[in-house]
Amino acid sequence: MPPNWYRVFGMRYEITHRPSFSLLEVELSQGEAIQAEAGAMVHMSPTIRIETKARGGVFGALKRSVLGGESFFVNVFRAVGGTGTVGLAPPYPGDIEVFELDGTLYAQSGAFLASSENIDIDIKWGGAKTFFSREGLFLLKISGRGMVFLSSFGAIYKKELRNEHFIIDTGHMVAFTEGLDFKVKRVGGLKSTLFSGEGLVAEFYGTGTVYIQTRSMDSFLSWLIPNLPIKD
């Protein structure tokens, strides 16, 4: 095995060019497969066969697409002519985090990049408490036993909570583990909410891990759009 490759749940992988332009490479043995977001493939070996399908049927795929911000279709890459590799990357600059999942993980919409074929991806209703959250009303509920790869805008770092509270801007949340709950609230008074540039925050509480991205897509777009050239 090359020195920078890792093997978990029988799957070999490497993440390079971190944290700004991360690339995931997965080695698949004969018959082994990985599922990924549509459009994520950068390269693949000629021994790899690609199958495109609506994961969970048409209704399940439609629910994830409309409510969860994910692609309607997923691509399944399977090694059929011997061992091969697949390179995957998210559509925007940022990092890739790997999870050795044995249970359930919750992620922001659009964070899913790839996973073992047996991992289930569903939509979780966030409740009325997320109504004004910039991350929307729904979270991705990722369940099963295997590998999961999530992407971010910017680098990813994690905060371990042990029966405590922690506050993050809603636009910086990537994922969190079971054992944690959260509520969305204003950062301060009405004036702070409207003019501070912080908007709404998520206050997590309990025991678990929160994964945070160092950049916010909302903040980036707020900076970028006014600077775009205007056509006459």
C-alpha cells in the first residue's frame, strides 16, 4: 500500500491537495463499489464500470434532490475488470472529511460526496426551529456501516462536545454526530441579527462532534455578487 493511503472497512483511499482543492482517490478491488454524487468523478481506471441510478427509487431521489440539495441521480463505480481507482472531487474549493460510520450522521444539504454502496442517505425534517436557518428546513440523514466522504467550502475542523453547549454560524456547519441536538436562534438582538453580518446561529448541546467549515458559501456570495460586472 502506498504510504499515504489508508484502509478502512476494506476500502483503500487517499485525500490529497488538502484543504483548499481536495481530491479523493479510492481503490476498488474486483467487485467492490462506491457511490458518489453526479458530476463528482475526476478520473477512473478502465477497469471501473459506472452505473447511474436514482438511489432509493424515483421518490427517494426526488426527495433528496428537492429537499436536501443533492443530485437526483447517484453514480455507482464498480471494479469489474480487476482492481482500479476512482478520483472524486466536490464542485467548489474546500476540504474532504472521511467518516468511519457505524450508525447515523447528520450533514448539511450539499455536503455528501461519496460513500460505501450500502450507506443509506435520507432526509431528516429539521423542525420549525430551522425555519429561518440559511441551511434550510432539512438535513441529510446518513446511516449504515461503512465509509462516508463529506465535502466543505473551506477547510474542515471538528469540535468535541461533552455534555456542553457550543454556538456556530449556520452557514459554517458541515455535519454532526448522534447525541447532539441544536436550536437555531438570533445572534443577539434584532439590530445585531440584521446588521452584524452574522444573522442566525445554531446552538448545539449534548455529547458528540460538530464538523465546521472555515468558509461560508453565503458570505462568499454576498461578497462576490456585488463585484460581478454588470452588462449594459
